[in-house]
Amino acid sequence: MSQFFQFESDFVESLRCIPMQVRFKLDTCGIKLRLSQWNQFESGERQQLLELPCETTDEVRQYRAFLQRLIQERTQTPAMDLPVDPAPPWLDATTVPSSVLEKAREVGVEIASDQWAALTRLQRFALIKLSRSGHENNNFLPALKEFHLD
């Protein structure tokens, strides 16, 4: 079952933007996917990218191969690789990344270690992505509220 966040509700029905769960899989399999490429996929292909598993080593390899083929077929350009972090910060339930802490403080929120630990991997991933400098951070505060951190 696909998991969407409430802060994504303005685009999930049409899948006009790349949902966090797909972005999570992109970071897991090491593929850079631009929105312009995503928008060249058919709706069924976008749905497949949502539903295909990407957790075990074999699933990650299969997801990566499927996405590489899809990008090549739809855009006539090879997929761009992303480095895969062997220990990504969203897997660490004990340490709130400084980017998340700083962004939360900007909106008057303090995130305690136990609150961070209670989040799912996907929720931690979303907050990390939404707190990056240079990222459009409109959904950071809605995410904090949705995750009951405000």
C-alpha cells in the first residue's frame, strides 16, 4: 500500500510531483530523477514506482534496473547515478540532524530525541529532505504538524 503524507495532498492524486516515498526509493537505489523526467512517465509507470518494493538488496537492484530502463525509454537519456549513503541519517533514530533542528527552530519548534526516535524512517527522511538548504521548504512546517512535532 502506498503511503502519502497529508502535506503532499495537493499533488498525490495526479502524481504531478515526485512523492516522498518515491524520493526515498531513489536515494536507496542511487538514481537521480528530475521532475521533468517523472512527468514523461505514464501514470501506470508512476504508480509502479510507488508500489514496487525497494528494501532488500535484490529489490533495490531490481528497482534500480527498472527505473534505469524507464528513464532511458521515456527520455532517451541515461539515468544519472546518485551516491548511496551506506548509513543515511534517516536510519539513525538516536540523532536529530542539525539541518532538521535548525529548520525546526526557525519555526519555533524544538525536536527532542525521543520524538525523533518515534518517527518512521520515511518521516525522518521527509524532514531531512524538507530541511535542506536550497530546497523549497514550504512543506516543512506542515510536516512537523502532521508528525505531531509542533
